[in-house]
Amino acid sequence: MFHTASDADIKAGEVSDVYFQRTVEILQARGDRKRVKAEIYLKSLPEDWHWGVLAGIEEAAALLDGVPVDVRAMDEGTVFAPYQPVLTLEGVYVDWAQYETALLGLLCQASGIASNAFVGGCDGVAVTKSAELIDADPTGTIPHSLVLMVGDTVEALKAFHEVIEPKVRRVALIDTLQDEKFEAIRVAEALGKDLFAVRLDTPSSRRGDLYRIVEEVRWELNLRGFEHVKIVASGGIDEYEILRLNPVVDSYGVGTSIANAPVLNFALDIMEIEGRPMAKRGKWSGAKDVLRRRGTLETVVQPAGTPAPAGGPWDALLKPLVTRGRVARDLPPPRTIRDFVLDQLAGVPLDTIRRQGLRRDF
């Protein structure tokens, strides 16, 4: 048995915090069927992040499909900043209250991972099932275990070359048994033009300055006419190390920094009850619209239904997702979402996007 909730458990509200279940029980006993409007947003981002990438909208739609509620949400892959509502709900509170825990969990984890993946420029995945879900071919190189089982780096690469279909790029792992420089030369001479790249996964205990090691490997390969061979770095790589290594490294293998990315701390708060603005202390009550100046990341949050600021055109970021309990729009495939994210970030240095535009602390 895997210790994860089933789809049926989640749809049944079984992953709700118990105080939501008790709240629903109390309100039902009182005959309370008041309609509310609520919104999901965050006050801050992890570490020194200045923006996030919204993810989990497809799962949120699946969760709320069949629940008598109206939902507006930003598109999957929208770049957003703190204090910008990313999803709103309207309906009888007791009809959807038990889904708050699951809804936040889906958005928090997915958005944290998506933000870190796109900060690093993620181009593919290595896990077979993950690739299937995004309609892509899995990518990968050679593990240390293959080199150890064969007993030699070059022989392991030759075995890979003989057995694995030609469309898979030949990338040699060069740090298992010997010095990276000499292993790089050996595998390049063995495969020649068929060698696509060499990968350094050197553990920190033996690494020294990885930048200098890669420079040395690059020099020796170029000196011998192997300029076509690219260099891949992996092992403890995060977005900060990528920025440092970019001048000498062509590609990166990143696992932990994406899978264990900081969770984005979304919160869900009631903003209106029966059409009357009502929120807890520290929140700005009332329903809101989120507008973005077309072609920019300049964003304004304002009371719902008020005219857009001058200087448009402005696009509404919150769009119908679920209407009267039914999913209201088609959701794009992962590759389309990725293109959308990269289009938003085009021409903007990854470390300089600030919380732009008109900001209000709701």
C-alpha cells in the first residue's frame, strides 16, 4: 500500500482538516446556507523569489467539478506576485468548505515545483511516467550503476551505444571511477561524432571548484577537436548554481531542487458573505478583479466591477474555471502551458522580475 490519498478520498473531502468538517456540521445544524465569496492568494514568496508560476489549476478544476460552486482562476502557468488573487470561489459555504485543504495543497505544491522548474529552464523529465503525463519522451544519460556493473566508463558507454536506439542521445557519465578530464578524453575518442555530451555528477566531497573542473574538461575536448561535445552538470544543482555555471555548462540535470522546491504558502479567505464585504482582520474585504497590462507583467488588483485604469489595454487574469459545478473551459496541454510561461518571461532576466505595477496589500 502507498501512503497517499486516492482520487475518491480527495473528491469525498476525506483529506479535509477536521475543523472544516466540524464547521460544516455546525452550520448545517443551524440551517446556515449563506453564500460567500472567497479568494486564494499569498502574502510572500519563498527565499528571494520575486514571482511565482501558477500550477495546479487543472487539478483544482477536477477537484471542484461537480461541486455547486462558481470558480474564477488565472490560467495555468500565469506568472504572479504576492497579493494577487489567483483563484476565487463563490457559492454556499457548506457546499465547498471541506475542499479547502485539498485545494490549497494542490496549488501550493504544484506552484512551488513549477516556479523552481521554470527558474532553472527545465526542458524535459527523466521519469517514464512523468514524460507520459506531459506527452514527451523521457530524457536521461547513464547512471553510475551501469559504469560500476560493467567496470569501465568507456565499455559502459559502448554497451549503451550498441543496445539503446540511435534516437537517444549518447551522454557519457565521466566521474564514476577516474579523473573527469581523462575520462572525457577517453569517451570522446571512443565514440567520436556520436558522442553528444559528457556529464559531471561529481560529489561535493571530491568536487573542488566545479566551474574550474568544467573549464578544464572543455579545454581538453576542444584541443582534440571535440568542440561538438556538450557538457552537462548534475548533482546538487539549483537555480543559483545554474547562474554561476552558465558560462561553461550547456545543460543541467536537476532533481532535488525541483522535487523539494519550497511550497508556495497560499491561503484561502472569505471576502464577502451574502453580498456584503466581510473578511478577517488584516484582509481587505470584497470581491476583486486582477488586471494585467497587455504585453507586460504590470498587474493591478482592484474591487470587482470597477473600471480598468487608464493606459490599457488591460486583460482580466481571473477567468471562469468552474460554473455551477461544471468545468467551464478547456485546459491546455503541458507544452502549451510551458510556451505560455516562457513567453511571459521573454527578455526578462530571471533574477530581476520585481513585484511590478500597482500593488495593494489585501
